[in-house]
Amino acid sequence: MSTFAETEPGDARIVLAHGGGGAMMGRLIDDYIVAALDNATLRELADGAVLKNESSRIVMTTDSFVVVPLEFPGGDIGRLAVCGTVNDLAVMGGRPIGLSLGLIIEEGFPLARLRRILDSIAAAAREVPVDVVTGDTKVIEHGLGEGLLINTAGVASLDENVHTGFDGIAPGDAILVNGTIGDHGMAVMSVRNGLEFETPIVSDAAPLAGMIQSLLRAGIGVRFMRDATRGGVAGVLADISERTGLSIEIHEDKLPCRPATRAAAEMLGFDLLSVANEGKVVIVVDPADADRALAMLREHKYGIEASMIGKVTAGDPPLVELVTENGGRRIVQRPYGEELPRIC
């Protein structure tokens, strides 16, 4: 049998022996994973990573990624895995200091495609910047997976004076979002449904740690942050209202949205407020800092189209209301289930 090094990038594929703990697994790790993600900590290939932390507090998170298709306009499962985990750390106020990477690869998966995805992981990690410092690789029999599943965990340093939680939210607080909504969910669904638009729909998958840290370093009165992934902006706002007992008023004409994304949502019957994003964060800030926060977001490449979409109110009963472009009002409800399966 030919080795993958002799046949890649043509027809070389993952075989069960690549997960067996022997020489082939060692070559897979060295020639693909370490080669793409190389750093001093990962290079040791120890059972765990020792990380330096400048604070007495850390933030830790983990997430799994099962998107179909694995590659889509604007990204792939690898970029998604880095951005999703980094953003979970960032909205807690954390500065990422290390990621783990768990790969579950299906027998028969093309090695050239694995290399592309690993290169994408490396590029996203450099952008943060953060190192992938430890990980695990498993190979499963053909037919038991979707080609590739990824689990990532992340650790971040958290300053003593940073606190972003529901308990800091008050009536009058401004609600900001850093850009157009619904792009990731509609990019994936458009590919699945074979839809093409004059302006392509591209996923917004992006690491937001740098943008968020700039707000915190500037002393912006950030009350709360959450990335609007599954459940979209509607899910985040519903959480805020339910956990605080406060109401929220948002304005339709302030919601940033790309025309092609809106067209795809309307064609497929989705409410963009409920569609997942992978590079958008809902930020609740002190109203005195709202204009400054908005200006700072717009200075960052992932916040150019940031908008102040509404405010927190003391309405009773607590609910989320959308003021429509024609002056009407409708209640924004949390999605009942996951409207778009397997998009992250």
C-alpha cells in the first residue's frame, strides 16, 4: 500500500491506521497537524500544555463543530472552530492564551482537504493571535461521521476589574451589534440549497477578541456581551430579558443586513434575527459610553458596519419588541428550536 506522502495531494485519504497510535499516526501528526500549527508548546507533544497566565483569574470554554458542508463561502469548519471558541472567551472579557484541538476524522477523508482545513485553523489562530497548544486525533470507520468533526477548548486570562454579566444591565443601557446579521447561517444554507445570488453570501466567521479588548482597554462601560451564534440576535436578547426581568426595544431600520442575505432568508422562510452568526457580538453598554463605543467598533475591520440597534427598558411584562420601519411593533420571540441544523 502506498503511503499518503507518496500520493498526496491526489487521491491520498485517511485510513484507520492513521488513528491507531503507530507510525502512520505519528506521521499524520508531524507532517500535517504540527506542520500547520507549529509552536514551541505544541511541538513537545506532551499530554497537556503548560500556559503562563498574567492574572489570578482565567476563563475556560469548549465547543464542538459539526457544520455541513465542511467548506463554505467565507470559511470552513477549521476557521469556525477557532473563531467560535475565541469569541466565547472574548465576550467574557478574556484574552485568549491557548486552544486545544480535537479532530475526529472519518476513514476515507482526503488528506489534501485535511491540510487545507489545518491551514485555515492556523491562519485564524495567527489572526487572534493565539496558539493551538495541545490536542487529540481520532479516526472512525467510514459512514460513522460527516468526514470531519472538531472539538476545541480555550483558556483566557481575565483581569480582576472585568465583569460582564446580566446583573450589570439596567434600563436605559444601549444595545450594539458590530455588523450585519445572518450572514453565516444564510451562507451555509445557500450552499446546501444550491442558491446563487448576484452578490455572493459569505460567512462572517471572524475572531473578535482584538476588537472587544479595545473596548475594555478604553474603559468603555460594557455591561454585557454575547456572540450571537445559534439562536441569533433574537436568542441573545431573549436571554437578557428573561434573566434580568427587563424589556428591550430594537429598531428594524437600525439592524444592519446585507441585501443578498435578506433575500436568501426571505426565500427560505427564515427570520434574520434568529439566524446564527459567527462574527457578531451583542454588546450592552452604559448609555453615556454608547457613542464612543460605536465609534471604536467602526474603527475595527470587524466592526465597520456596527450599529446601535436599541435599548433596555423597564417595560412590564418583560419582552423584546421590534419597532418596524413603518412604526408598528412586534414581539421578538426566542426560536423554538434550532432553525438551521448543522451550521456550526
